[in-house]
Amino acid sequence: MRKISEHIEQKFYEVLKYKVSIQNFEQWVYNTKELEMELPPNSYLDLISLNFKEKYIHLELEKVISQFVDNGKFEIKKLQDYLKSIIDKDEKCAESIEMTYDLYCSGYNFLRRLGLTYGLVVASPPIDEYTKTWKEISRVEQEELLNKFYPKIIVDAQNALNWLENRKIIIKNSINEYGNYEYEDLRNKEEIEQGEIEVIAY
């Protein structure tokens, strides 16, 4: 993969993941002069020659710019942001906790403890016979559940964050047959056990 400036790679990633509009990306392309210097001549010409109003523009963009994007790197950043949100207990921590369940179900087995011990509880709160979503239970009920998670959840989130930062878990720039990112698990036996499910009654 040819290396380009981080801010250019970030913008390419954002448009491929539908995080910025095609209109905004088109303007950015025309206003970013260093693209011509950083991209191979053929790739630059292909990019500026695209019809950004075409129905299948995302597919055409992917053909041109996906070769410059390391999706694994951005996937790691996304996971780190969720884990830091949990550790900091910020205003999005409940959403981040629930995401650990979704991510575990998407194949990230190293998030098993976080996903099944905490994330599943947020996804399906044990209140009113599990008939309500997190947003449907009261603020008081939400706080009570979160308080039961903390501070133990911080240790579990920090473990997962350490595995990513110390490259014990390496997210690859490749997708498996189920459409999920592949990864290498280089944890030792003790670290693997730290990620296994712990049964807690709420």
C-alpha cells in the first residue's frame, strides 16, 4: 500500500465509510492541491476525472482510493475510542458499552467479557422482563445499572485497550467471508483468560 499523508488517508477513509458527503468530498478534492503531488499520476487523474454525481460514485471511488487506505488502522482507532469512552465514563459510555456486544457478535472474540458481561446488559436491560431498550428505561435505572458495572468494567476495558496498544491484538486490512475485519490474537494464556466471560447477576 502506497503511503500518503495521514490527513488525506483520513479523508479517503471517511468518504468510503459514508462519514462525509460526496459533495463535501468533491469540494475537498478540488481544493486540496497536494493530492496531485502525493498520488501517482494515474490515480490522481482517475480521481479528478470522476463524475461525483454518478449514481454508483462510491463504487468508483473505492476503485480509485481504497488502495491508499489502511482500514485496519482506522478500525483500531475506533475500538480504542470506545474503550476510552468506557474507561472515562463519559456521556457516551453506555453506547460504547453496548457496542462491545455488537463488536463481539461481529467476530471480535477478545471482547467476549466486555460484550457479554456488560454490553448485552445495555442492549437488553434486565428491567420489566427485558421488554425495554436502554433508551426506554428511566435515567435512574440507567444510572443504577452503570453503577453496578463500575469500577470493574474499567479494568476489563483497560485490558482490551492494552492488547490493542501493545499489539497483542492486530487488526488486519482484510475482510473475512462474513464481512468482518480479520485480526491476529497474540495474547498469552493469562491475557486470554482476562477476556473470557465473567458471570455477574444484575
